[in-house]
Amino acid sequence: MSTLLNGNANLSADMAIRLEKAFGINADTLLRMQTAYELAQARKHEQDKGSKSSLKPPILQTFPKRNNMPDSCRNSNELRLRCC
């Protein structure tokens, strides 16, 4: 119980039922709150990860954008690197 209250453990279905019996709080509500919290944390983590991955590695900065390629390259079946 203390690990849950200190934020070191997630709420399990068993613990939600125990809390429902002890305090009269609906277990479904507790589990929905836990799921909403976990989803918010995952979205925050994804945003943090996305902002870091939006930076182009130096190797990719050397390649031309597709729009800057000559028409002969765009319509060719050859590798783009070989053509441009």
C-alpha cells in the first residue's frame, strides 16, 4: 500500500477492489483514474521523445530534399544516391 501511495507502484485490479471494500470508492473509478494517468504519462514521454528525434542527424543533412532532385532522378528506378 505504501509503494502505491508513494507513486512507486501502479494500481492493480486486486488493490482497487481492496480499496473499494475499505473506503467505499468504486474500483472501476480507481482503475479508470490509473489508466488516465498512465496514458497521460505515455503521451508526455512520446512528446519528449518526438521533440528530440525531430533533430536531423548530421549525416541526413547532407542529402538533398526530394523536391530539389532533377526530374530525371525522380522518374528513375535507380537509387536516388547514385543519380544525384
